[in-house]
Amino acid sequence: MLTIPHLRSQTSALPDLPNLRSLLTAPRNQLAWIRGDDGVVAAGIAAQETHVPQRGDDAESRFNHLTTWWNATELQAEVRDEVRVPGSGLFAFGSFSFAAQSPAASTLIIPQVLVGRRAGKAWLTIIGPDDVDVFETLAPEAKALLDAVLKGSAGSFTQFSVENVHEIPDPLEWQAQVELVTNKIRAGEAEKVVLSRTLAIETDSDIDERVLLDRLCDSYPSTWVFAVDGLIGASPEMLAASAAIIEDSDITSPQDSRVFARVLAGTLPNRTESVAGIGTSLSQHANSTAEHDEQSRLLVASEKDQIEHQVAVESVVNTLSGVGTVTTSETFVLPLPNVLHLATDVVAELHSSRSIIDVAGLLHPTAALGGHPNDTALSIIEDVEVTDRDRYGAPVGWVSSGNYGQWCVALRCAKIDANRQARAWAGGGIMADSIPSSELTETEAKFEPIMGAFNIATLGQRVLQSRL
């Protein structure tokens, strides 16, 4: 039986555009969604619903549960919104488990205080019970966020250092797993299987999530940097978003029913900077650009990566074709500081009204994170991988009044398990002609964002080398 909160949400315009990174107030359980200068930061919990896996849960159970709760909560809420852009009004952050039977819970969190910025507009949303003075209910971190809005900054973060990093499984064992999966694919059991591995991270003092977020925002401004219920990361892959958000539109009527997705599959490590930095000479920039162009050509010419990418695109297109009319872009190379991805953008005009959470649930897991055929690939993953994926590779994002939202695939991420412990994940698509050592190199490149956030220089021989 669902318990539906009765909430009041008040959204007001802010006169100045805030620096969202300067408004992070929670060392633990920070709530944030930032891309470049835009996004939202929030603190405090006005309401939360969690789906704990039950015996008999299927792939849709956790999504149906939280969609039902959100719809009922929105229906009951008193919403006053002076700004009326996607992301204003009632708002919830969310994160889902990768597998239906994972011990990791799936959750939606409605914050108490939220600051948003998008397309030249900024706003403040305050949410609380509809029968009491909301300011009497605010958590300390929510009050701190309100104070930070007035002062323009939340103050300094608490630094920490990493003491130990353990690779699970170790590189040799993981390469043996890749060989095992490759043999299964060659035997016809599957076409593609996405295999992941884990880093277990231990620190010398309490982890301050704000430090991780600030470093990810600084190094990966073109990704969606997120913090939801202890899951911190920088994802380049949009699973499902309201098209109006991608186009920086205001709320329109009738409501835009288009959904946008960006499919990433097929990867090479990027050993050059995609943009020349300050102090880079013209000759260095020319050499870097030439090397970057050569890497892009290698990726485009790779039959293995092209097939892997096409399988992932088809999985998204086939799913969305069941609920809407689909168009796709030409495949292009998406350069990131650590990797190059083959990318295709997909837009679906939905035939009927659907929750954006529901659409994300339909798409999860795509072939880019599970494999193909889906059920077979997931079965192989369950048999071969030695650790649970928790919420890695699953939808993470937000939903707001009017069914607007953005849901990424939780990539380049770490889960804060305890004050001084975290886990990070990275994976790669295994095909019939995959080379274990190359797949290992790909995962090392994909670990770079979260390693940089924790200030881990290398994984060489599983011995930590600090940059400081």
C-alpha cells in the first residue's frame, strides 16, 4: 500500500544566475544534476519512496511502483510555479537498480530546497507538507542551501585522500572472464555481452561528495554530472529525456510528447585533448588535432565497434518504435577527455501519454549496457560477474511537474557505501572478436573520470599512486 504525501511546492524566479557548484551544501547525500553551467542542486528530503526488491519482481516492477507513487504525489500536490520551465514546480531525483532482483533499492527523492538554472533563467523551489510551515521542517543542509543562495556560496569542501584501491576481479581474472564470454558468443549463445568490473575504494577520512562533484564538473562539463542517494557520476549517455529540455524550450501547450535518447556504444581510449588547453602551442594543437582525427577514423573504421554500436541503436529504436514514431541521426564520433564514442541520437514522437520514468524503464537495459539478445546477455552477466552492479548502468535522473525529465545511464560513477568506502564500475561490450587486453584498456579509460574525482593517478599493479 502506497503512502502518498500531501505537499506544497513554491517556485520563484531568482534575479541572478547562480553558480550551482558553489551551492553544494551536503557532504553526504547531496542532490545534484549539472551540465556545464545549467542544472539543479538541492538539499533535504521532503518525501521519498523506495522500492525494495520482492520475490517475484519482474523487470518492470520497480519502475511501475515509483511511477505510480510519483503520479499520485503530483496529483495531490499544491504546486505554485512562477517560472514554468521544465524542472520548475514539483521535482524528484531518482535512481534505479540495474537488475530487478539486485539488493540495491530504487528510489525517488523529492527535495526540500532546490535551486535551478537553465536557458538563462534561474529559480528557487521550496517543498514541504501542505499543513505546516515549511520552514519549520527544513533539514540543516536545506537551510544551508537557502543561506548559500543569499550569500552566493556554501563555503569550502572537506578534502580527503584515498588509502587503498582494489580491482574486483583483478585484471588477469577479468581478462579470463572476457575470454570465457567471447567463447560463449562464438558458440552462438549471444551476439554481445557487456561485462563490467569494480573498484573498491577506501579513504583516510570521510568522503565529501561535493569534492567529487566539483572535480567531475570541472573535468567533464559536457556530461550530465549527478548525485542521487550516494550515487555520484558523470554520464555521457542520455537514456530518455523530454525533447523540450534538449532544445531549451519553455513549457508549451499542448505538451511536447517527444522523447530524446543518445546511444553510445563502440569506444576507443582518447589519448589526446579534444580541445587545446591554455598555453598549448599551435604546433602542439595541430599534432593533437591530427592524432584525434586519426583515432576517430580508427573508431569509425572498426567493424567490431560499428557492429556493437548498431546492435545498441537497434535495441533503442525497436523499443521506442513500439510506443512512438522514431527518427535517428547519422552516427557520429563523440569526443570526451577520456574516450571516443560512436554516438547516435534518437527522437521518438510518442503515440500516447507516458511517464518519462516509464519510458526509461522500457529502454533499460539497452544493448549498450546489457547485450543482445537481452535476456541471454543478462543471464551470462549474472553467471560471470562476481559483484552486483548495484545502480551502475541503470537509469539515474529526475522528473518534474508536467512529466518533464532527464534520465541518463549511470556511467563513470561510484556509490558511496560508507563514510570512507565507495565502489566504482566500468565495463565494455564483448563481441566475438574481442581481445581481452583491449577490453581491459577500455575499462581503464572509462574509470578515469571517477579516478580523477577521487584523485587516483593510476591502477598500476593495483598500487595507488597519488597525484598530490
